[in-house]
Amino acid sequence: MSERQSENQSIGRRLLRGWMAIAGRFGAVQTQVLLGFFYFLLIGPFWLGTSLARRDFLAKRGLGSMETAFAAADTAAPDLERAKLTS
């Protein structure tokens, strides 16, 4: 390979590395723009709908005077038959 071909190849490589660095930055910006666009396109209307409907998705308003949704578990006396069923 002649010296001129080697020099052209190194210039080509430098141009390629420079272009890839610029393209990488463009790609990072484009990713953020697309994520933001889809976030507002998908999440925004859902948030707007729920805030306008004022719906309680956790159904906490129906608790009344109980103040908690905790329910005590049904307890049974420990015995050998019950232990065999769990294994």
C-alpha cells in the first residue's frame, strides 16, 4: 500500500470517528425527545382523564370510620395435618 492510500485511509477513519461522535450525540437527544413526546402523548391524557373524573382508584373513600383497610387473618391452631398440607 502506498503512503498516499494510507493517508487517505487515516483521513477517512478520522472523518468516520468524528461523524459517529456527532451521530451519537444526535441519537441521545433524539431518544430524549421521543421519550418525552410519548410520555406526554400516553400518560398525559390518562392523567387528565383521571383528574377530571376524580375517581379514587384505591377505593379508600369507602372505608368509613374504620380508618384502615387491614383485616385480621383467620388463625387456626397449629397441628400436624395442617403442616403436611403446606409441604
